Amino acid sequence: MMVAAVVITPIGGWSGVPVVADPLVLGAAVGVGLTSSVIPYVCDQLAMTRLSRSTYSLMMSLLAATGTVVGLVVLAQIPSAQQLLGVGLVVAAVALHHDRAETSARRVTASVVEPVQESAV
């Protein structure tokens, strides 16, 4: 964003001077900047630190599906069959990986827990 601001400001900055003087437009620009960049980034970082890798990757793959649903409901954008297939394949791939990761984790947990239980008996 900083590089874009440095590159684009000399080209089109002069046409934006009258708009920056309007407090309503300036407030709206700050609001859009916060809600479209800052808040999602902070939430993403918080989720990344609190969720397991497989759960986080599954949630990230669902962004495509969520975006498709929002586009359909809010903007009345109807996805093509190819787009729906792409979203479905991504979600299915991560869901399968998530399932395999959980199965592997259960096996590792079971192999660690069983010897401890046997020695206690």
C-alpha cells in the first residue's frame, strides 16, 4: 500500500485535492480503509495464533465459498459452473487434507497415550 501510494500520488494526487478537503469524504475514506484492510488483517492474525494449522487453512479455503455466497446474495452475481467447480474443488481438497491431518493426530495421540495407560495398570 505504501509503494502504491508513493507511485500513484504524483500521477493522480492533484485530482484528489478537492475531495480531501471534504470532511465527510475523508471520514468515509478512513472508514473504508479501516474496515477493508486493518480490521480483517488483525482478525486474521488473531485467528492464526489461536487455531491449529489445519483448522486455519480450512477456514481460509472457505473464503472463496463465502465470497461467492456474498456476491450472489448482495450483488446478484451468479457464478458460472466453472467458478462453482473451482470453489468446490478447493474446499474439498482442504477438507480432505483436514480430515487426514486429524486422523494422523489421533494415531499419534493414541500411540503416545496407550503406553502410558499400560504402564499405569
